[in-house]
Amino acid sequence: MQTVLVTGGTGFIGSHTVISLHESGYEVVIVDNLINSKKEVLNRLERITGKRFKFYNIDCCDRDSLKTVFEQNKIDSVIHFAGLKAVGESVQMPLEYYSNNINSMITVLSLMREYNVNNLVFSSSATVYGQSEDVPFTEESPLGVCTNPYGWTKWMLEQIIKDCANAIPSLKVVLLRYFNPVGAHESGLIGEDPKGIPNNLFPYISKVAAGTLEKLTIHGDDYDTPDGTCLRDYIHVCDLAQGHVKALQYIDNNYAGVNIFNLGTGKGTSVKEAVAAFEKACGHEIPHVIGPRRAGDLPVCYASTAKAEQLLGFKASRDINDMCSSCWNWQVNNPDGLQD
Ligand code: NAD
Ligand code: UD1
């Protein structure tokens, strides 16, 4: 049985991926410093899977502590989710973002080299394509100019990983560029649990639907799109989780080097369509107003999924209604998120 070290494994995407890995027969070791997640996630994972996962409360930038994880476990592969991800916060706190996101990956890579661990899956983002309007984005689309430090950390880390793979011929890497992960596990026991007032659409709609926030502001309805609002490629987090299992399988069956895959559905959904789907899921209207455009927003962003379909055998199976209903189920069951 292969053992996968999942850094950031109590976070939103990490926790859902832990379930998929477990269901696919992998042994999982979780490292997270809980800077943006709760220890309660481990109890929830146990309720869902019947398994208590091995957990280390460690900062991935702390080399000495992280070394104990490699010392105590025979790690075969690493999925590196650990990182800070709030775009606005990254503009306010660039040093913290560069320091955490870059150093954690460098520390993990250096321990992988020391312990001869050769398989890596890295959480990248469609944000590396920058402001290009040439959609759909394929893995060959040129990398763009990012609009914020968070985006640049992904851009830089992709380069750092490619440089390491050049220097370490045995390294096998899959870079996964996520589009817009949303939704929650069908159990309603885990889901996205952002701190404070959410910036992203789904957590925001969810709080409005629950009555915690008064109304949604749609950021602009004068774009050159069918209903004037921006189109995004929302992907259910459980499909995304499955994409990580496919990535590990791909690594097992292929030569060393770096391979890049988009994880999306290939379909653009407008803000208005997302609101309508959420209204259907929660059974009542979502109060909303139209506001001005949000700086830095692309009118249209969606993935070409051809490469992931052909080479990974990955195709998302859940639609926008599944995303909304699972998100709502999580919200209803955990109105205040998780508490420790
Ligand atoms: P998340 O914040 O829910 O999960 C990240 C986890 O990493 C958290 O549990 C946090 O406590 C942990 N963490 C952060 N820094 C750490 C450190 N130095 N050491 C140990 N643990 C640390 O975020 P998520 O949505 O699950 O995202 C996971 C990854 O996917 C991130 O790298 C993120 O940038 C990337 N990503 C997310 C999205 C998205 O929309 N959610 C889109 C593209 C890429
Ligand atoms: C954002 C990040 C991106 C990150 C992605 C991860 C920005 C500028 N970009 O992308 O780097 O990779 O999340 O999921 O933050 N919207 C509203 N009202 C709201 C919130 C959002 O109308 O209150 C609209 C936005 O204008 C956008 C769409 O909903 O058109 C989706 O927004 P969001 O969920 O923030 O995702 P992205 O902007 O695609």
C-alpha cells in the first residue's frame, strides 16, 4: 500500500482529497498547521471513512519538525496543498504569502530529495494564465502576468518545481491547475469554511442564503457575455479530489518529469446562473443587487479539459446543481462552520 503525505490535509480541498485517497486504497498521513482549518476536520473524516488519519500539527516551513514526518513514515508520494490562498489578503500581506507559500514548498522539496521521495502533486491554479481572454485555457496557453502576490506564488512555485525536476532526474511531478473549486462532501460533514466575510462567490451566496449576510452584490452585469455577468469554470470539490487520485496513478505509470493538467469542467457558468442554481438548491430567493465590476476580474475563464481527459482519464461528473446542493447541505448542517 502506498503512503501519501498530504500537506494542508485538513483544508477544504485537502480534506476531500484524503477521502478519495482512502477510498482508492492509499495510506494517508496529514500535515497541517491549522492556520486556515480546524482539527475537528479529523473527527469528521473519521465519521465519513471510519479511519483516524495520522496527523501532525506542523508548519511545513519548519524543516526540523517536518523531517520527523519523513523519518517516522515511509512516504511514497506528496500532495502539497499547504499554502495561504486569499487573494485580497495576499495584496495586504505579500511577505507572509511569499514566505509561507514558497518556503513550505521548498522545505517539502528538500526533504523529498533527502528521503528519496520522487512523486509530487502540486496545487496550482488557473490564476497562472493571467489576464488573457483567449479561452478556453489549455495547458499550453502562455503563463500570464498575475494580478496579486497569491497568484505569483503559484507562478513562481511552478517554475521552482520545474527547475528541481531538471536537477533531479528521478522526480515525477504533476502540476494541477484548478479552476473554481466549490461544493462539499455529500455527507455535509466537511466543506469550505472561510474565516470572516467571504470574498469568493459560493461561500458568499451560501451565507446570504442562510440569512447570515443580507445580500449578494453581483460584480458587474455589463460584460460581453450572454447575461452580462462573468463566466467561471466551477468544479465540484469531490471531482477535484478524484483528479488527485488520477494524478498519482498517472505518476505511477509514466516517466519522470513535470506534467501539467487543468482540472475544470470545461464549462463556463455565469454569476446569474450560479445564483439561480443556488436558489433552486436552497428553495428560496437569494437577495442580490448589481454592483460595479470588481477590479482584476476576467470576463470569461474556463478550462480546456481535453488533456486531463486523454492522459489522466479525468472527467468531472457533477454539475452546478450538485455543487449548489452539496454546498447548501454543508451550510445548513454547519451554520457556523466547524469549531474546535
Ligand atoms: P485551505 O486554506 O482550505 O487549505 C490549505 C491548508 O493548508 C489549510 O488547512 C492551512 O491550515 C494549511 N497551511 C497553510 N500554510 C501551511 C503551512 N505553512 N504548513 C502547514 N499547513 C499549512 O485552501 P484550499 O482551498 O483547500 O486550497 C488548497 C490548495 O489549493 C492551496 O495551495 C490553494 O492555493 C490551492 N488552490 C485553491 C483554490 C481554491 O479556490 N480553493 C484554487 C486554486 C488553487
Ligand atoms: C478567485 C481569485 C483567483 C482564485 C479563485 C479560486 C480573485 C480576483 N481571483 O477567482 O485568483 O484562483 O478565486 O477559486 O479573487 N462574484 C460576485 N460577487 C461576490 C463574489 C464574486 O459577483 O460577492 C463574482 C466575481 O466577480 C466572479 C465570480 O463571481 O465573476 C467568481 O468569483 P470568485 O469566486 O471570487 O472566483 P474568481 O474571481 O474566479
